[in-house]
Amino acid sequence: MCHHIEPGNEHPVGRHARVLLDEQPMQQREMLNIMLLISTQMKKYAILMVTLFVMLVNGYGQQKKEPAGTVIHLTNEQFKKMIFDYEVNKQWKYLGNKPCIIDFYADWCGPCRVMAPRLDEVAKAYAGKLIVYKVNTDKEQQLAANLGIQSLPTLLFVPQNGKPQSSLGAIPKEALVKAINEVLLIK
């Protein structure tokens, strides 16, 4: 198959290559044309591979993982995938790989705002040992209703094994640390 370069349709390699082609015998010109076509296709393939590599390295399409020591906000769907799928299971079955604290809060709630910096401190102090999640009950009303959350803030202490325990209202940092030690079994 022969691919000719028409005048005016400059090949990406440029005018110099076309001049060189015109000076070669017909068979050599066809061979050079094929080589130029292959070269162009290889460049496209190389660009595609680099793009795919960059997407893979950057985790394109994957859920972003928060760095250890930060509070993670959950939606209803994330809760069902990461904590407990209450639509599938009737018995509590924690899906996580570390104990966690889940703060059910609302932006307008004063005691919730008091708890926020305490939970941030706990997330940093226990990084790698437990995870601190937050659920905005105004945005995730279905989740709050399905779990029977009626008071804010409600803290749910979820051990790796066993049933979770809850605490209603703002609690001092000392009580928070005590619950971490006794309920979540983290020293």
C-alpha cells in the first residue's frame, strides 16, 4: 500500500521530508512514506500511553483517600460502602479495617461546632489507629433517619469487632479519650 504526500498537505515531519522524498526513486519514496506514517502512528501511541500512565499514577477514577489524621466527611452511599450497609444487613457488621468515630452533626448546631476541633485533635493524635468520620445530617437526612439519629451531636464509637456505642451531646476531650480507650480499645 502506497501513501503519497500531496502538495499542500504537509506531513507533520515537515517540508524537508517531502523534499527528500521527491528526490528518491519511486520505491524508496514509498518506503519512506510508510516509515513516516508509522512514525506518526507511534507518536500517537506514545502520547496515549503517557496519558494513561499519568492517569494511573494520579489515581484517576478512584476514590480519593484522605491523609491519615484528617476528618473524613461521609455521604449515605459512602457510609453504606465503608461502614455498614443497613439496606443489606439487619445485624451490625462493620466494614472498615480500623476502629472509627462517626460524628453526626449540623452546621447550625452550637455543640457540634464545639466538638469539631476536639475531633480534629483526636484524628491527628490517633492517626493510623482510628478514623474520624463526619456526617452532615442536614445533607444526609436519609442516613440519619435510618440510624435513628435524633440528637446532635451524636458520636458513634465503632470498634473493629463488636457493636458501636453512642454518645449524645458535646463531651469534654477527656471523656472522648476515655471512650477511645475503653470502647475502641486503643491505648
